[in-house]
Amino acid sequence: MKRRALISVSDKTGVVEFAQGLAKLGWEIVSTGGTFKTIKNAGVEAIYVSEVTGFPEILGGRVKTLHPKIHGGILALRTEEHLKELQQQGITPVDLVAVNLYPFRQTVSREGVTLAEAVENIDIGGPAMIRAAAKNHQYVIVVVNPERYPAILEALQAGDAGAELRLALAQEAFTHTAHYDAAIAEYLRSLTDGERFPREMTLAFDLVGGLRYGENPHQKAAFYRDLRTLGPCVANAEKLQGKELSYNNILDINAAFELVREFDTPTVVIVKHNNPCGVAQAAAVDEAYRLAFETDPVSAFGGIVAVNRDVDKAAAEEMVKIFLEAIIAPDFLPDALEVLTQKKDLRLLKTGSLHGRTADWLDLRKVNGGLLVQEVDRKVAVRDALKVVTKRAPTPDEIEELLFCFTVVKHVKSNAIVVSKNRRVLGVGAGQMNRVGSARIALGQAGEKARGAVLASDAFFPFPDTAIEAAKAGITAIIQPGGSLKDQDSIKVADEHQMAMVFTGMRHFRH
């Protein structure tokens, strides 16, 4: 008896060559719908599924393979008892199932897709066949990935697919259907007022590619994309040139881009090791870059630059003066590219317009044995929410500066302190175990420029020591969340030195 393959694929990459290879090996091919037409048009003999089931496709193609003559052939063990039962029912065993599913995730990732369109791309028969074949992989080869076709043909030409390959294919098959169902569940959840954090969480991401290594050379790594996330972000950016992105590159580019997109005014951000080491605003990108660079030229070397405007030639000429790992921006003007592409290894990422935010709300952190999930921190302080707690209120210009500074400190690792003046960061204290330590680093970096500047803290002052250090450095205004039992001590210090202090009531821890 000829061995039988059932082929029904949405992604038809390589399916003709695969069918031709099976036919040359003497396999009988059963197929459906568009796949049947594709392989028949290529000259491959195939049996239409209705000839096997003795029943026509119904309900506009919704039901065609859900039939005992299909699933009996797939699920039967090759035991004497099962084979005898198949013979009694006129069912031919199926030895290979090549199926991949309707493009649900690609469909729902399109802007303006309707629920009706999404529902029509929920595959029913496909997952049933895949799962049946994977369950019975000891006897049935299951393939969901077209990249596997050559290896399968090679194994069959050599005799048969071994147990190791069959098991690997079954694992891929169950991953494929789990990924598919997770995407459907998440899409439907997004349309309802259901639990933000459901009782069971399954995440669906697609492999972009392997990375050279992870944070360190001895760690393997890969990058995955959520196809449902639309709009400008690192995962959706187009790489125009440069070396392959590394694990650390992607983390730093994301950190820089998520900060720069907070601002409407032309802004440049320079990030090193996931913390901003330079942030500045100006009328022109080249001036903003120069000011950001001057904050910490040592740390800027080998850094990541993010811009919320198109990069022009003047900015490009400034940026090529030192070694940078990557630049991410909405776009690069042609004359800017002429300058930047002279540095062949420099990664250039184009995001397109920054209007609107990505739909991604998940912030995930893996811990040993578990997963922490929270909403992305999208909130920023606004003028009307500020509470003046000192005798002196900040001037209108100080308020604008405080809001700028507090937005920057939101993106600095805790404990975080930022000093700024004229919409330019002068000093950053990041990740210290105590807040006054971060303050001393930021104020020390700012030096004499701290006189007349403002200071932002990502969380409240547990003691008045940070306010004391700020007063010594000549800071004129402070912005912090407030809420400490000793707030009054810090307020008293501010009043004694004619500093203005405002509370936001909003903390921005970043661990």
C-alpha cells in the first residue's frame, strides 16, 4: 500500500517542491482547497479531500477535514487491532500531515481589522489535524514549518524519519497550535472588559532571529516580536544599515527610544548601559545632540542615540565625530545618510512617524520559576497635578524645567536623581543603594552648572539629606513624588534656602 500524505497549508512556501518530492518517492497525496490547486497546477497528482471523505466541503469551507476517514487515518496506531478496524471502515492510514494555519495574527495586526475578519481567520480543522498527528507522531510525521520540508524529504529518501526527528516535529506542532490559540485568546481578551491579568497567561511571540549572544558571550539569546504591537517601537523599526543588533543593543535602543518619544519638542537622548547619560532639547537636532553629548562625553562614547525628529546632515556630521553603537529616529534625510553610511558598522534604525503609541501594555520580567507582569508605565507628571509644598512657588519656567526633568528621571534606574537646566540634563545619578548617593553623583557631574538648575527624584526623600545636598549645589527647585513620613524635614530645608519644591504624587521606580 502506498504511504499517504495529507497536505493543507496556508503558507505555501516550498509546498510544490515538497509534494513533488513525496510523489517521486511513491507517496499518495491528499489535499484541500488552495493547496490542492497549487500542487495540481504544478503537475503533482493529488486526491481531493472530498473523494476521501465521500462528503463535500460545506459551510463555505468551514468543514472539510473534520471527518472519521481523515482523523481515523491520522490517529490509528499501527497495531493489528487498529489496522483491522480501519480496514472494516474503509479508512486508509495517513502517514504524514503537512498543515499550517490561517494567518490569524497577521490578520489582526492590520489596522482597522474587524471582528468578523478576525473570526474567519480562526482555523478549526487545521489545529485538529496537527494535534492528532503530533499525538500519534510515533506513526505519523507532522510538519508545520516549511523550512522542515527538505530535511523530511532527505530522511524519507534515506528510509524513514527516525524517532528523534518525529519527536522534534511533534514538539514544534504543539508549539504552533499553542501559539495560535494564545494569539486568538489575547485578541479576544483585548476586545472585552475581561481580566487584565487572567488566571492563565500564554504569550505568543514570533522569532525575529538568533543573536550572537546574550548579555555576555557565554549566554545564548534570541529576539522575538509580538505581531499585534503596532506603531513605532524597536521591534518594528527598519534597520537601514550596520552590524547585527546584539542583546544589549536592543535593550539600550529601547531605553533611549522610549524616553525620547515622551517629548514633543525636538529632543536627543544618549543612553549607555540602559541609563540616559545625555538628554537635551533645542530648536535643531544638531544643537540638541551637541548639548546632550556635552553632559557626559566619556559615557556617550559607544552609546545609543535616539532622536524624535528626522536626522539631517548637520546632526549626522556631529554624530559621526565619535563611535556610536546605533541611532534610532523617525527617518534619516538622504544627505544625512551619505554622512552616516560612511561608518559601515553603525546601526541606523528608522521607526517612521512617532504619532500615536504602540498598543503594547505588557511589561514582563522573568524570575526563577515565575513571571512578573505589570502595565507599562505610561504616565508623566502634568502641570495641573503638581502640588507646591514650599513657601516659594516655582516660576513658570522652573515648572517647565521640572516637568522635563521628572520625565527624564522616570527612565533612570532607581534610586534615580536627575539635574537639568534649560531643558538639558546636566547630571544623572542612577541605581545607587541610597538616594543621597545618587544625588551626590548627579550634582557632582553637574558641577558649577548646578547653580540655578532643578533636581528631580523618582521617589520620595526618606531623609532631608538630598535636599541639603541640592541646596549646597545651588539648585533652585526640586520635583519629587512626596509621601515620606519625613517630608516636612525636606520642605524645611527647601524653605531655609528659598528653594521651590513640588510634589507629583506619582512614583517612577525602575528596577
